[in-house]
Amino acid sequence: MIEVRPYDDLAAMAVLSRLDPHDFMEAELVRGALSGHLALFAEWRAMEAVRLVSYVAITSPRRGARPFAVFALANTGQAGVAQAALLARDHHAFRRPLAELALAIRQGMPDFAARHEIHRIEARAWADHPTASALLVSLGFSPECDMPGFGLTGRITFRQFAWTCPTITPATERT
């Protein structure tokens, strides 16, 4: 069984300094520049103050108790809408822990979202990432559209996904 712990710098650095190659490429494409793990860590760390939640996922002690993913939610500035981010180490080597994490997130998302009055969570994935879109679908996100025009050249496409909370009653229906 995996363990999910609140964000801490050392565990996050263990993940961000050993990212899955495609997660690393996606992070560079988002930034629009070549990067190293220290810059990615600094940017992830800088967002901690404005995040709703931020966690590090760790493998079971039987699997070495190794940090393998960081994930977080932040407000978008729109009422009831949050933006999700998840970066992980080698998706093949950590396939089972990532599947366990996806199941835990999927099961906990409705109650968490309802408690925090979040009715929509958005996430984007680089269209050429071989596993990110499938992971988002396994988390319960639905694909919405392909969005071209990213990166330094504008030739990079990201896919927009969203999860909407089934337990929130729209404000117009509240009494």
C-alpha cells in the first residue's frame, strides 16, 4: 500500500530530481525552456503558498518507502474551480504505486471536492506524453479538447481534461 503525506521539500526533491522522462519533457514544454531539476523544484516549491493541498506519494515500506509522485491542487481564480498537477518518477518502474495512487485519488476526490466547494478540477497533459492522458482518465477526468499553440514555437499541443463533482448542488438550486 502506498502512503500519501503532506508535501515536504526533501520528499518532493526525491521525486522532482528523478522524474519520468516524459514528465520532465512536459514540464520543460510548459516552461518553454530547457530546465534542470533544481529549477523545477524551485517552481513547484514557490507554488506551495497558494495551493489548496499538496502531497507526496510514497511506496510501501516493502517497496522501499520511496517518494514517487508529487501532486497538488490550486485555485484558478474562478469560483469552485481548481487546477491539478501531478508529476511522477518512472511510470513503468512505479506502475503499481501509480495505479494505487490513481485509485485513492479517484475514491477521495468527490468528498474532498464537496468539502471544499470545488465543482470542477482541470488538468492538462502534453498530447505526446505516452501515459499522462490515460492516467487522467483513470483518475476520473474527462477529455475536453486538444489545445494547440503551446511551447516556444507554438507547435506543442496540450489536452484539456476536467473532473466535475457529482455531489455539489449548483448555487441556483440551493435553498
